[in-house]
Amino acid sequence: MKMRNLIAAGVIFAAVLAYILFLEPRIKTTDQKELRKDKVFDLPFPGHFEKIICQNVALEKKEPESPWKIVHPFVFPADETEVSVLEDSIRDLSFERKFSTGELEKEKKGEMGLDHIPEKSLLTFVYRSYDGEETQTLLAFGNDTPVGNSCYVKVIEDDSIYIINKEIKRLFESLPEEFSRKMIFEGASLNSCKSLLLKKEKREVFFERKSDKDHLLIKRPHKVFIHAPAVKKLISHLGSFSLDTFYGKDKDFQEAGRIIWDNGEEATELAYAWDEKSGSAAARLKDYDVTFSLSSEAVKQLEDVFDTQQFYSPSITPFNNADVRSIELKIYEKTVLLKNNEKRWNYDEKGTSFPCPYKAETLAKNLLLMKIMEYKEKKDLDTEVREYARLACSLFEGADSEYVIDIGIGKNGELYATLDHELYGVLADVDVMFISSLSKGQAIPEKEDAPQ
């Protein structure tokens, strides 16, 4: 029994040895080499694509760090994510099988769809290596294979035919919409807004901040602090603007309004049109002459934008105690100066010329949050507004030296706050009493008064 097992083991060993010595080298140098998966293109790394031409769209970028653009059938910003998928698909394109065209009969080439190749079946790309070497390649798409999710392609330069996964063929046949930038104001948020202008006919509203550390203000039609929730909602709405389909260059376009968004790095200017009869909306981007569709509901909602009072701050400032480094209040010739050392508020004895009946922190809070009951333009006031007080705030995080609010008094003792002397916020009665009593060194019950 043992001898039989020993003989059997010897036979198996001899068979394996013969396979290794005689058969395996032949398989590796013939069929296996041709059937294994390998890349179609040997592109140098690092490097970048400069141009990609597909069936329905041509894409181009001038420099490695510059953005992709659609350059045919029109010029338009491209979607970087979608183009990167196409780039990766070309760079990593692998084949399941490779043929030399010399080995194939003409009839077989015809079955593959690669006998006579129309120009629209050619994918062309230009690739540049890090050291400046340029590779220009043409890839022809043929028919799908009879079975499987594959198709035939031919590399024109080396006259080779491959069987590949046909996912890249789907990308090659995509319409321009697939590669275009979809979100018009991509990444728009309250914090990223450097400026925003909305115009329609003679009406406009303009928001701006001096730097990314300053607060966003309304500058037109009047200079005033913003009501952050309302402006945030507006910007969020603009962030949802998306391209649906292209109409082309020749569509009639009667501009109804314009939006200019600037995040500090890039400005996007959009003109939009509105057709009341059809209920449809269209738009164009500055420097691009192609018209595209927009959501009609998104455009209709812009009608409310020019009711600008919704964006005005409901309090005299939008700040809280933690934002502010110092506050100076002047009432006629009297001055109160408050300093925040990030741990607690204190009165600055050198800058305070009369006794105040509040703790420094309480006074700071009450001054910053005085309530505005309504806003009136100067032309609508029924009283002359005389100088009464001035509130100046300096922030911890801010390039602007200070924000100055002038407080005027009307004929009946009412108080008005203004940044530009054209728009006035009417202070609440309780805050009128608060300022008046403060100037006399008194406290009122409605405020959180406490002795120093």
C-alpha cells in the first residue's frame, strides 16, 4: 500500500515538473499575454490632459491648474467632477483582448464596425507629460461585442484593435449637458459671500463685505446691517440654481434681471429671462453666448427680493457680546467706553465721563441689541432728525476699524439709528427710555440693571 502511494506521488511530481519546464513558458508568451487585462494607453505620469474631443462635445484646459471648459458646440464652464471621470476612464482604460489588424480579415473588421470609421466615432485627446512631451491619440469606437458589456475599439496610431468595457463609450456619446457645470452659484453660502448684486429694471439690492472677517452689509439701496436668517435664505435659494438643458445660441433672449455673485475668488454673472405666457425661464452667463433653461419657480421667487426691508436687521447691530472688542457711546458731550478682554467686560475709566447704573456686560448687551421697530427713508420722515448720540463698535475679528451708528432725535423725542443718513431705523420706546435714562445716570426696570 505504501509502495503504491509512493509510485502515485512520483507520477504526480513528474507531471507538475514537466508542466513547469515545458508548457508554462509557451502559454505565458502567447495566449496569456494577449488575454490578460492591461492598459490600452501608456501615458506618462505625472502629466495632464489638455484637450478631449468626444462625439458631441469638445473639452479643453489651457494650464494644468486652470478649469476645464466646453469649447464645442459652444463655450461654457465644464463640470470638473464629470470631466475627471472621463480623464480617469481614458488614463486607466484596460482591454480584455488585443488583436493586430493584420491578423483580421476585412469581413471581420466590418463585423466589429471598424472597417470604415466615421469622424464622429473618434475620441481624440492631447496629453502632456510633466517634462512637456505631448501625446496626441485617436481612439475609434466600433460595435458592441455579441456578448457581455464590451465593445471593439481601434487605436489609430498603432493600428491595434481591442475589446474593452463599454462604459467609456457611454461617456464618449454623452451630450454637452453631461459635462457642463450644473450648479450656477456652486458653493454659495452666507459666509462665502464677498458681494451679491441683484438687478431688475431700475431696482437693485447690493450686499458687500470689505473682507472675509467683516460683516456682510446691505450697501444699496441703503447702507444697513443685514438680517442674517433672511439673507442666508436668499443665498441658499441662489445656490439651488441649476442648468437643465441648453437652448443654443439663437434662442430669443429678453433680459429680465441680472445676478452677480462674488465669493472673493471668482465672480459669476447671470442674466435671466422670464416668459410669462409659457411660464418658462432661461439664462445666460457673462462671456458665454449660449442660452440654457432655469427652473421657472426659482426665477419667480426672485420677485420678492426687491422688498428689501426683509433683509434689514431687526436690531441696531447684528453683533453679540463675544464678537465685539470695544463699544463707545456718546450722548451729546458725555462718553461711555466699554472694553472686552475676552473674559469680562469693563468700563474704561479714562473714556467714561459719567456714572452708569449697569454692569459693563449688561450695558454692552443692551446697547448692541436695541430693537428697530421699522425703517423709514429720509424723504418719508415727518420730522427733522437732530444729532443726539453715536454708537461705535470695534470687533475682534474684522478688518474694518469700527462700525459707527449715528442716533438722531425727532421732534417728539423719538430716536432714529442710521448708517448712511438716508435710511433710519426707529428705535423701540423702551430703548428710547433706556438711552434717555442712561444719559442721566439712571436705570429703568425693563433693563437688567445692577449696581457696578
